[in-house]
Amino acid sequence: MKNPSAIFMFLYAIQLGVAQPVTIDNESVPVEYYRIPDNPLDPSYTTYSADIEARFGGLSMTGYTATSLEDDYLTLEGYKKVNRGGDIEIEASIGDFNVFGERTDLRRTKKKNKDGKEITYTTYAKEVKYSIPISIKVADKNGNTLEDKYIFSWTDENTYTTSYYNSLSELDSYWRINRTSKLTDLQRDKVREGFKKISSLLNDKYGYRLVKENAHFETIGKKKHPDYDVYQNALETIKEAFKTMSASSGLNTIKARIETSLNFYNAESKKYGTKSKDDKKLKHITLYNQALAYFWLEDFDQAEMFAKEIQKFNAKDKDARRLLADIDYTRSSLERADKKSRHGVMVGGKT
């Protein structure tokens, strides 16, 4: 005869599993793609050339050279660099590093000494105002100017203040020893900041920047939930497939590899209503993961459909709203660039 206690414990364990509340965890899944530029160039353009005009004072003592700045910052991603005469010509200019003036700043604070008497303490610092003009010009081979602007101008005044010292003699000693190296640091930092801005401007507007980031899929959070393993397996299949995603390759192989997961989520989504909180959470996981997967597979109609299914029972759902915004942005950027995909993208009108 079977042990009644064992049977009771078995049934109790099952009941505990079924009764586990649903929590949602997010898991990072790697994705890779080419960002479509804001202002796509003529699709026949495939090359660029770059040059830097720098007055001696603009680069002296910074450790930079025109060549190193070109290599690090004046790149148009997705296009081939040529020495001169590119379809796109980029020219950056650096002016002299200008120190407007130096003055001593006084700071007075009142404190009580150990006898309770209020005493005014004066400390001293050196304040330096400086600027360095940096500009960028971009033109195409037909002479059309695409950009012609200052990143920093002469009038873009910057201020540096040293630490405060207890006496003028301490401050003067520090500044006499460190002035040259500190001004060099300020000059170098400003050049680097300006050329980072140039690089961002060039590639946000015109380049096909390679992006590697993580998409965040959903799964059941608690391991004790009876469906935890099957949901986790479906997500692991997607994760392993997405690890092979390459911006330079198409998506058909990945789509085939995750078909079983998508079919699983689709079947699961039809099992749940929206009356209980747990059912809503499970339905959200299944619909959102389908929407997100189809977004990265660039089947935007399917992605949009599943995201809107979430909004039917939660009109304010932030995940669905954000994903729909991403879908609209990606669609419009591809249309603007006359591209079919963010994967396998080549300039010169090819995809």
C-alpha cells in the first residue's frame, strides 16, 4: 500500500509549483547592426578623403599630429578612404590655443577657532580663461557644401581654476612649476573634445556606424515556477542564435534557428487571458519576445502587430510603446537611405 504521507507531500509540492506567482526577468541578448545615417549621401558615393589644417600653435605640445587626428576621428564609417579627391571631402581646421588672461581668485570663509572666536580665512587660486577654434567643412565632389561650421569658436570661452592655497606664495610656487604642463593638458583635452564632436557629427549624419549592443528579452523570473525551464529554453535558443548576428551578414539563418522559439511563444500567448495579473505577465512575455525578435529580424509588420497586441490589454505599456517608436524610427531611416536592411549594408547603393 502506498504511503499516504508521501502522496500528500507529492500533491502539496505540485500545488506549491502551480501557485508560484509570475515574475518577469530581463535577459541581455547581443545584437549587431549598421546604424543608418540621419542624412544619407548620394548612393553612388563610396569614397572620402580627409585633411586637417592646423596652425602650429594649435597642435604644439599636445602630442597629436594631423595624421593621428585624421586616423582617429576623421573617418566616415562605411566608406573607403582615399588620399585625395574622394566623393566626400572632409576638412577640419584648428586655430591657435589662446589664453585670454590669468587672474588670482580669492575665497574668504569665516570659521571659529578653538577659543570660539570667529576668524576670516583667505585662500587663493589661479583662474585661466582660454579658447581654441576648431571647425569642420564637408563637401561632395560636385562642390556642394554639406557642413561648414565651427565646433568651437574664438568666443567660446573656457575657464580653468586651480585648487585653492592658503597663501599667495604657495599658489605662485605651484603655478610657476605647473603652468606649462597644465596649459598643455587644457589644450590637448579641448582638441580631443572637439574632434570627438566632429566624429559624432560626421557619422551620425552621413556614416554607417557599426553598433554592438544588447536587446533585452523577457522570461519567467522564479525558478520554482513550473514553466520556468521551458520559457528559459526558448530564450536560450534565441540568445545562441543572436550571438551569430553580424552587421555584414543577412538574417535568414538566424530566423530559421529561432523559429521553434517563436512558435512556442505564439502558442503560449493564445493560452492566457488578461483577467489575472499572472496571466497578463505571461501573455506579456510571449507577445513582447515575439515583437522584439521580429524587430531584430527586420520583419517590422510582425513586430508592430505583436507590440499592439500588448496595448490591447495595457494601453500604457512602456515596453510596447518604446518598441513601436523604435520600429517607426528604423523604418523611416531605411526608407530615407533607400536601404532594405541594417544588415549586410554596403554603400554605393548595394545591400
